[in-house]
Amino acid sequence: MKLLVLVVGAGGQLGGAMAEQLQTRHTVVAATRARLDVTDARAVDAFVDEVRPDVIVNCSAYTNVDRAEDEPLTALDVNAMAVRTLARAAARTDATLVHYSTDFVFDGSIDRPLVETDPPNPRGTYGLSKLLGEWFAADAPRHYVLRVESLFGGPRGRSSIDRILENIRAGRPVRAFADRTVSPSYVDDVVAATAELLRIGAPFGLYHCVNSGWTTWDGLARELAQLAGRPEAPIEGVPMASAGLAVERPLRAAMSNRKLTEAGVPMPDWRDALGRYLESAGAADR
């Protein structure tokens, strides 16, 4: 069934891909920051009332983990209060809300892939703001909250993976965390999973929407080097503590997507996703 989908935050890495790819099967209204300020509740209400979407996909986010400690109100406005506004608008208009969260809602103390029922315990303002956003999203009776992490791909934005790849191709040394485990998320696969959840009418609620499997950041860098034909690239695994980050990241942040798979939306392995991304990036470079 063709839906009217409002993509909020359509100027970002995930939102840009979402708007571009969903329009092949649905009618999409793409709202960039210039078109819609998500922190302006009245503007959001008026916009939703005008568009009357079947689905609101919220890709807007404040993502600067360290700066959030100095700008807590801004982070909370975008990642929490704006979600409450969107959720209430969705509830009022009987729309489905899709909202994206993060591994930063966890503290990294659980030594296995995280599942949706594991207790959150964010370590900083960014993680707290995203957790509050998850809770506010539930104000919409019809909602999906999809946790993603280590996003790469999309038509806009430069992810950490892009920067690692750039250094590998330039022959520059790469230092990557050897003790932080993650489940990378390819933007194209997140978009496809979102579309499939909507298509099959999967049960509403919280899902981990990451590529299957997990790796450390230095393991990811080595896989990138292999796929890029640079297996000799100088890659050094270092402890995260050596980076002197203002906010502690969750060390063990790998997430299980079993619930998503059981709902009928299996996710490809992260290595497969990385290979497809490099193929598309290579084609773009040519």
C-alpha cells in the first residue's frame, strides 16, 4: 500500500537516504531543518496538520556526544522534547511514528550482544537525551523505536567509517579502538528495514536495527582495508581510554537484532553491508 510519509530531518545522513529511497514506493514529504524546526512545537503541529501523513519518520537528532555536555538543553530539545511533540502529533492524527535511537542509552557493562529488554543506563547527556526520546516516542500508540549504531553510508555526511577509509586509501596510519565492540549499521539496510516493518505491519515497539554480527573498531578498520585492496594498511588497535574523550562511550555496545529478525525483517551481516557500501562508493568515485 502506498503511504504518505513525512521524513523529518531529511537533510541529514539517515534522513537524506530515507527520503530518497522511500519515494520509490511511497509519497514522501521531506522536511529539512530549514523547512521545519523540530524544536518549535507550534510549527510541528501546524506542519503535521497540513500534511496529514500516514507515517512520520523522525531522523532529526543532535549527535555531538561530547558537546552535549556543554549544550544539554539543546540536546534535550532536539532528542527528547521534539520527539514528544512529534509523538503527540502522530497520536492526534492517527499516524505511525518511526524514531531512531542509539547504543549510547547503555553503559557498556553487559558482556554479550545487547537485547531490547536490557536495562538502559546512559553515561552522558547525549545518551540520556536519546533515552528520553525513546520514552516520549511511546506517546504515539503506533510507534517504532529503532536503535542503530555506528551508521555509515547515505548521500550526506561523513561517518567515522568514511574517515577511516579515507586514511586507508591515502596510506596514512589508522588508530582505532580495540576494546569497543559495535554492530555497524548501513544506512541503506536501516532504510530497507524501516520500509519492511511498515509494509508487513510488524508489532509496534522497540527494535535493535543493526547489521548482524559485531566487531571492534580496529577489526572493522582491518576489514575495510581488506575490502579496499589495502591489506597492508598500517592499522593500530588502541584502548578507548587513550583517546581522552570527554564522555565515556559504552565499551561493549554490540546489539542483537534477533527480535527484528523474528518480526520478519532479517538484517544482512555487517561485512556484507560494508562490501556493498564500498562498491557503491567506488562507483560514485568513478
